[in-house]
Amino acid sequence: MRVFVINAGVKRPDGSGGWLNAEMTRMAKEAFERRKIESIITDLNEKWDLEKEVEKVLGSDLLLVQIPIWAMSTPWQYTKWQDIVLTDSRVCGTDGRTRKDPNKLYGTGGFLTKKRYWISTTWNAPEDAVCEPGQFFDARGLEGVLMPLHKQFQYMGIKPLAPSFAIFDVYKNPTVESDLLRWKSTLEVVTGKLLIGQTQ
């Protein structure tokens, strides 16, 4: 059993930030190790190599993306990683259609069907802004706002292991201590789920 953790909690140009996602990555690795689950990490603050990243994807049972939401999307460092690594033909496959059968459903050509993924996020936005009617994200909810991330994994044939995790309102109204306790307990549940081979 192996987990590949992508820490996309990159520092800002002035060198600030990134500590919360780094801490969540550290806690995840610790939780996996307690369960005797091997974990490997790519930190997007550091240089990475395409060949090694593809090997990590292919050699892992679970991909955990630990990521802040910036400007309504992901940091450009993660977007670059995703665009280069997760679209590589060795992991991505095709869209499922052929010229002989162009009517086959788009997005059905993924072949990594035995793997799972999990998304963990940090936000400046409060939870109400994401989930409540009349608020900024029009009640789309966490999974709805994260749809592009989900769809990339679905395209690859990878299924979610558990609902996405979120820590909201980290700047204006932080509750980091209790949020990290919640993350710790969620990790215990999900690592147990991973060990017994359950899926969402």
C-alpha cells in the first residue's frame, strides 16, 4: 500500500504562506506511517522531474492532493504539475472515443481504475460563501467548486476515496487548532478505509 501526497501549499513570491498545507501534509504522512502505509511526497515548492512524478502516480494506490484555493482555482504551480504530469499518456489515457466510434461517451478512456484519490483544501473564503444560497459560489458546495479537479481524476479512471476535506476562513476568522484536530480525526477514518479497501 502506497500513498502519493502532492503538497501544493506553495509560498507566495514574498516567501510567506504555505505553512498550513505543509503541516497538513506532515500530519497525513504521520497518520499513514502509524498504519504502516508507505507515503511519498512531492512538494511543489521544490523542483520535480516528470519521469519520477509519473512513476509516483503509477506506483501509488492513493493520490492525496493537499492544496490551497487561490483566485477561485489552484496555484499555478499545481496547474503546471497537473498539466504536465496528469496529462502524460502513461497515466492519462484518451478521452474514450475513436474516429470509428465518435459517439462513445467523452471521458471514459481512463485506465487507472484501481487507484483512488482524495482532495484536501484550505480557503480564505468562509464555508457559507461556498455552500449557502445567495453567497458568492451560489451554493455549489465544496465538491461543486472543486469539480475541475475531480474531473481530471475521473478522466484518468481514478475514483474518490472519501469526500473532499476543507479548512475555511483561514485569514479573517481562523480556527486552525480545532481544524487540525478535525483533520487528524478525518485522517484516522480515511486511512482505516484505505486499509480495508473501501471506496466512497
